Amino acid sequence: MRKILVEELGLRKGDNVIVSSGFGSLNADFSPQELLDLLQEIITEDGLIMMPYYPPVNSTEWAAKHQVFDMNSTKSGMGVLTNVFAKASGVYMSKHPTKAVCAWGKCAKEIVEGHDSATTPFYWDSPYGRLLKMHSKSLGIGLKNIPIFHSFEDILTDPIDFYYQKDKYKLELIDKDGNHNVVETYVHDDSVLNHCMAAGDYVRDLKCKSYRRVPLDYKFMYVIDNDDLFEVCKEKQFEIGNLRYKP
């Protein structure tokens, strides 16, 4: 795993990385904690590790039932590695009921702040947008998900709420201190997303220069430079209307 991450995918000390993981598909002979330790050892606190921490069911379903997101007890639906990461020393979680993130490393505390008041869950003023303003990478371990792609859609698509239900939800969130908060947020519209190509497949087909993919048994791992991906999407795709949405 170290060889793949460092030699084949090019992770380095000081990298800023958003990680999506399907640890259960790796058939690994090491634990999620050991994988987390390895990532932290490679990137160090000079860099930043961020992981999505979404509720254990589809966000549309979660919002429709007005379920309460408890930052201390609600488990992530984004894989076992995210649940281990969230409890690690020095990790901060953003206050968002459907699209929270956890972050560790330099400026981790700052990058998660204000998520509850962001324009959209993924816009420039969200943790995802702030990460995009930094030189950063997306890393997929055992799956093709690429969460920061939603930032590209929110930033580059007009109208800004194209992929969302038109009316915002007011959802309850219990923060780390046990305080009850009400967060007003957009929630993705499944009737739109059902007409979308999977973001991971869309990104693979763009053939960005920085995209690296390594087979791993019957799964794979990938890394891509988010700056590179953003520019390709902006100049070669979104501006000519070649979106992943096909009505």
C-alpha cells in the first residue's frame, strides 16, 4: 500500500488530499487504523487530509425524514475508514447535516468552519471550495467516488442550484458540545442526479494528464490533481455544455 500511494500515485509530504474510501473492498491484511496511520505518516501535519462524513442513508431520504445529525454519534455512511478518522486525535468535523467533512493537518480547524452557512454544501465558501482554492488532490481507495466534483458543478453551473431541490431544508444538527442547531441547506435532487453519469466515470473519461489509476485486485485506486480537473471541466466540458447530466 505504501508503494502504491507514494511511488504509483505520487502522494507526498505536505499534500492536501480529499480521500474517498471503500475499505471493505480492498481485501486487506491490515486494519483501517493502519491505513489511516500510513496516510498521516506520508502526508504529515504539513499537509491536509479531508474525508466526507455523510449520514448513513441517502441525503435526500435523510432530509425528507428530517432526521437529526449528531456530530458525536451519527455514523458515517462513507465507509469504515471515515468513522475511524473522525475519532482520531486532531481531527475536526464541519457542522453540516448532510455533507459534513472531517479534516486533519494544517488549517484543519479553519477549513471546516462555517459549513452550516455555506451558499451550497459544496460552494467556494464550503470546506470543499476552500480545499479547491488550495493546491489539492482527490484520492480514491477502492472506489470511484469523487466528492469534490460537486464543487465544480455548483461553481460552474448556472443556475447554482441546478442539481438541488429548489426549496432548502431546515435540518437539526447536534454539535460536538451537545448544542442543538438548525441548519438551512440545499439538498440534491434525485430526479436530476438519476439523469447523471456517475462522476467517477465522467472524470475517468476526461483523460486529465494528472489522473492516475492503479488496479487493486478487482478494484482500483486513483489520484487526480483537483486544479487540473477543475480547469479541464471549465474549459473543455462545462463551457461547451458537455455535462454529466443528460436529460
